Amino acid sequence: MCSVFGYIGKNNCRSYVMEGLQKLEYRGYDSAGFACLDSDDKRLYFSKAKGRLKNLATLLKEKPMDGHIGIGHTRWSVYGKPSQKNAHPHFDCEKRISIVHNGIIENYHSLKEQLTQAGHIFHSETDTETIAHLFESLLVSHKTLKAAVVDLVNQLEGAYAFLCINQDYPDCMIMVRKRSPLCIGIGDDEIFVASDPLAFINQTKKVLFLPDESFAIVKKDLIELYEFSGKPLTPDVQELSIEWQDNQKNEHQHYMLKEIYEQKNVIHATVDFLHAMTDQIWDHLSLTLEQVRKLDKIHLVGCGTSWHAARIAQFYFETICMIPTRVHLASEFRYMPFFPDEDSLYVYISQSGETADTLEALRLVNSMNLPTITVTNVPSSTMVREAGGFLLTQAGQEIAVASTKAFSTQLSALYWLAHRIALEKRIIDSVQMEQAEQDLLVAAEVLENTIENYKRDICQTHAPFYTQFDRVIFLGRHLSYPLAMEAALKLKEISYIFSQCYPAGELKHGPLALVDEKTPVFIFSHSEPLIYQKIVSNAHETKARGGHVVAFAFEGQHELIDLADLSFVVPKVKTLLGPLAMIGIIQFFTYQIAKNLDCPIDKPRNLAKSVTVE
Ligand code: M6R
């Protein structure tokens, strides 16, 4: 989604803003902009560019500008298409006020109508511009800056974080947060502000996370923090121990490939990390032993790839610790009837820990005082701060939009957690717990070796061949159905090939009509003989209609392998870890197809890494 960055202090702002935006560019990259108040004449200068941040950097080189106070933005469009006109910052009529914004102003339409009738002239299609014009009019009707901000924030509906600089108040910046992340970094006579602390963590580790529904009026050496009502708040400044990892692609052409190859190591790291904390795990998750022993339902909530991890983990919790488990798409969860249940555990799965739908679903359950935990990759994320407890995967920063190592470490952490609950409930013993950890390491080994086995053939033959198809059907059963969904998501988001996934048993209830020689069917096998046999039948049904089958099979599954036009064969692992063992070859194959199509793999069109609007 969009990211915002601001600086006010003793130094010039531009280099900080551009460096911060570069670290946050994974959040949105369809346009970028910068505004500052010139140190000498105190007037507002700005520059905006369509496309990636590097376009803005070029513009700023051609027409340099700088000052002690400045704001910047990278955009992921919601209202208004990607264009220079819609790029942030946005302004009031006089171009004295400048705003950068992440989120959505839901009532912007009616506000814009009122403001237009009052004579304000709009220059963009965005909701953000409304904030600037509304603020302009409120500054006229209120005596103080603070009173105008209070009125402003109480008129805006939605979820948003925005920064504002104003030529008439050249020594201060306004920062507002409602249900969208925003944090302030406190330096020595300088203040940084960003959507994510990682953007300024090289400059300062003293961080104030703005409380929800609060705003700050900030000078280089002073922070005034207020509730939306105007009541002052005491800033709660924390010392963070996170570091910015200077993540290079090294020898790889794309981050996605690098991240695919990191999986074996990060699964190891995740298992080691969890193993080391096994004795303190319930304290860490803010759960009592009694709560764990009484657990009789688990709810798993997530979006996209994290939702697929949840769908697979459902089998873990139901099979290993025999707890009925429901999986929810976060975007639907909030709008469904809710039945509070004290002996339930709500688990929120999110790579970023910032996904707006998942966060709102977490807040809903938190408000009912039910136990919540998050499984995430980002220790400084909002979900870590807001969930009752958290379990960190050890994937390290994931940069490519397509999630790979986050998925495999989520599966590992959830598999481990299912065993740890089973141990607490005395369903398994400590020997079985240790075996589970070993099994995860074996699956990680298989994941990597399988890529190695097929690497050459995929690069030279298979990937170029499959670029000719415009659409692909994906089929799986039981555990391999969510795996097939994840495979379909990978292919569609990075190659733009239309990929449709079905539970294999549904084939003859409709999708079979789509099967022809131009529509390959990717079938994902299962190591249980009963389920495998049904999958073989689905492959026969496809072949009998002239279909082209690509099988992802386990060793020894000869009937399926012989039937397929192409097969990838994976050594057998523990049945429940089949998806983990198989995911590497799927990611690698889809990556190579997209690469052959010359797609911008790490930053696919229309997408962003962290989806911070609902
Ligand atoms: O950060 P999260 O795990 O909450 O993100 C959820 C989805 O937005 C994410 O998994 C998305 O589907 C990926 N692009 C998939 O590769």
C-alpha cells in the first residue's frame, strides 16, 4: 500500500526522505512524490512522478529542492489511476498546505462536494486532496492549529495515516493516525516519521508508535500528542532492538528467487528458535496452562498466502492435537455472525503483521477479551503489538511481493505449535515432539533438493514451453487442495497467466468443461493411498478429454507419473508435511515461467507487498 515518510530537524530532509521511501517502496510503487519547505524562503516546493521511486529521484536531480522539513510518499492507487496528477503530495487551493497519506477517506465524496460548492478547486481524483482543502477551510474558521486539526480528524471517516506540512507553520509537522500504521523516530534535534520504523531505524531506535486515533504536532525537539478529542496524551517512547537488514539480491536476478533458495535455512532457524523457547512458550503467547489444556476450538485467520497456510494448518491442528479448527478469510470474518467462545484460540497469520483486514479481525476479537495470538515475520509490526501473544517465524525480511519463505516458515511454525499443544494436552510425548522438529528439517531438505533436481530441465525446457498457455487449471484434494490454491496464486500474480484452482473432486461438477489441449491441468498429489487414488482418477478424467496434465507427485506414485505429460516427483515425507516439501518446486517452476515471460517478478503490476487498506 502507500507509504509515508517525513523529516523535521537540524539537517536537510531530502536524502532522509528518499532513503526512507526506498526502504518502504515494496508497499506501493505506482507513483511517488516529495515536498519540502525551503530553508531560506520557507516556501513550499514539490515534485511528483508516475511510476517507481527512481523516476522521482531523477526529477529531483534535474530540479533540486531541500529544506529542514519535508514529506514523501510512494503510492498504491485506490481512488484515481496511477498518474503524476494523482501522485502525492496533494495541496489546498493556495498550495500552502501539503499532505501525504496512506489509507482511505471513506466520506471523501460528500466532503469534496461540500468543498467544491464552497469554491475549492480540486486537481486530482484522490480522496487525499480532500484533506488538504478541508484543512485549509478549517484553519480559517479556527483560532489555533490544534483546534483546526481536532475538527479535521473528527470529520474524516475511514482508516488513515497522514503527514502535513504548512507554509504558514514552517517549524512544525502534523501527523495523524487512525487504524493505519504510523510511528515517530526521535533523534537529536530531529524527528523522523514513517509508516514502518524500519524506514528510519538506521537513524534512531527511539520510537513512538502513535496510538490509534491520535495526532501529533511536532517540532524538531518537541512532540505534542493528542487524542482525537484534543485531550493531551503522554508519549510512550520505546527503544527498539530491530535492525535494517541491507538485503541485496546477491547473485540472483530477483528477490523472489533469492527468497525461494533461503527456505531451507529459514525453516531451520524457525525450528531452532521455537525449540529454544519451548519451556516459556505459553508465557510468551500470554496463555495459561489451564487455557491450553482446555482449548477446544481454534480459529485461524489470514489473507492470500497466509490464508493458504491457515488452510493447510487446519489439518495440523485437527490431526495432531485433535482440536476442531475453523479457517477464516480475514476480509470476510468481520462481517460474519460471531459466536464468542471462551475456550477458543484465535490465531492471526500474516507475513507483514500489517494487513488491514487481518488486523481489523484481530481487533474485533481483542475487543471481546478472547485469547488472540499472531504468527508473523515482523517483530515491529502492529499485530505483534496488539495481539495477546505472538510467535515469530524466522524468515527474515521478505521483499518480493510473491510470498515464498514466509509461507514455508508459517507452515513450520504452525506444525510446531500443533505439536506443542498436543504435548501440553498429553496427546503426544516429548519424543514425538522432537521427532516433529526433525521431520520439519527433513521436509526443508526435500524442498531444496527437489528444486536442485529439476532446476536444469525447468530452466531449459519446461518453463519456456509453458509460457504459451493463457490459462491453467489447478487441482488438489484434502491437504493438497490449499497447496494447489497457493500454486495458482503464485502463477497468476507473477506471470499474469489466468490460474483457476478447484478441489479435484469438483472437476466433474463443472470445471471439466474447460479442459482442452490449450488448458493444462496442474494436479497436486497426496501421499495417503486413498486420496492418491482419487487424484489418479481425476488425472484419467482429464486425459480422457484430451487434457494436458502436469503432476506434482510423490516418489512411487507411478500411475500418476506415467499418465502425466510432465511430472515433478518429490521424495515422501511425513504426510502432513507434503505441502512443505512440495512448495519449493512449485515456486521455482512458476518463477521460471514468469521470468521467461519477462514479467516484473518482484513488483507485479497492481500489487503491493503490504496491504494496509481494507
Ligand atoms: O502480510 P500478509 O501475510 O498478511 O499478506 C497477505 C497477502 O496479502 C499476501 O500473502 C499476498 O497474497 C501475497 N502477494 C501472495 O504471494
